[in-house]
Amino acid sequence: MPELPEVETVRKTLKNLVLNKTIRDVSVFWGNIIKTPKDPEDFARMLKGQTIRDIDRRGKFMIFYLDDLAMVSHLRMEGKFGVYEASVEKPKHTHVIFHFTDGTELRYNDVRKFGTMHVFQKGEEWKNKPLIQLGPDPFDEAFTLDYFFEKLQKTSRNIKAVLLDQTIVAGLGNIYVDEALYRAQVHPERIAKGLTKNEAEQVREASIEVILEAVEQGGTTIRSYLNSQGEIGMFQQQLRVYGKQDAPCVGCGSPIVKLKVSGRGTHICPECQK
């Protein structure tokens, strides 16, 4: 699943391609992607004639700001946006097409069909699901040590589950949680409220550091992730534990171990992470 760095990279590349383009029409081929309004025809009707003015992001959600609407999109497992000339044949698994007045098209492709789109009147997007449920991004000013430590003190869940909880901090997924906990030298099965404030700060700082580095590298391509210009990310070259089962730890040389934590495949160094 694309995490914050991948979605941020898509946002930046897509913004360069579609800003100030006007939607002539919308074609929806898989209606289950459209969540608000529930009727895909109403969705298309609302967007017709609207111009894309900006693209923002919170966590793993992209927010397309139009003249007086906001479209909130989540890529889920395999969702991708791409811009094409209308004459280019529609690829398989293209489920939504935004036809622009200049003859180009923004196409949403999703092999798994898990992606979602919501349209709201501008300003209402923050008062409704899914955005109203989200915590701050890791590098938001609101993600302070006091905020984070207070959240940890209120739960008996393990620290990995807490970091994956989008209501506490938005945008972290399996890859970056594993990498952050490795850098912080904290075992993912540690109970969150058992962390000291110093350990909480180490986890917080490592989360911010990993996310910022991954954004700089254009995200991580493990299987299928590409940005909106068809380019892979490069942060996979910097991974220290994720996907490194049996490889030597870069810190101590011990083999990296793969566990299941909170139902998720999890990579750790059992010597460095306590």
C-alpha cells in the first residue's frame, strides 16, 4: 500500500500535470470506488466543469481542490493516477477517467479495486469521514512529544499497532514503521504505555526522519509503486530491515528476523531492538 512518501510523491508529480485543467466530463467504470456521493452519476455531475486549483495531502489521502469542491482520494493497495492524451488506449483496470477540456485525461487505474473517492463542498472535507478521523502527519507541528507520549500512555496495544493507527499519526504504514522502530531501537511488540518518554521521543524522531528521507527519495518501490510520471521510488535502497529477512543487521551483524506483529509481517533486529 502506498504510504505517506509515495502519496506525497504522486501528489507533487500529479500537480505538475493537472493544475488549472478543467474537467469536461467524468467516466466511472467501477462504481464501488465512489463513496461520496454514493451515486457515480452524481459524482460525475458535480465535477463536470470544475477546474483543479490545487492538490494537497493528509496522511495517505490526496485532496484535489477544485473551484468549489474538494475530492478526497485514497489509493489503497494498488491505485495509480496517470495523465494521458485521450487518443491513448485505455489500459486494463482503468476505473475512473476525468476528461479535460484540453484533450488530455486523468485516469485512475487500480488492479485491486480498493481505492476510494469522496467529493465534498470545499471546507466540508475536514468535517466528514475519512479526513475527520486522521491524526497529524509525522512532520506536522501538532505531532509533538507531549501529544505522542499522551497517546502512548492511554493504550495497552503494542507500539507497532499504535504507529499504524491513522487516528494517532497519519501516513505511516508497514514499511516505515519497521524502519522507524529499528532506528529507535525499540521492539515492535513493546507495550506502548511501557515506553519511557525518552523512548517515545526516539520513536517520534525516527518516524519523522524516515518519512522525510523517503519523501526526498520519491518513496519506496517494492512491487508495483510508480509515481504519476511512471517513475519508481528510490528509498528501497536505504531500507535497513524491511524485506531484509536473514540479511545481516547494518548495526550489529545479527540476522534480521521476520515476525508477525498485530497481524502484519514485521522485520526486526532482535539484538538491537529491545
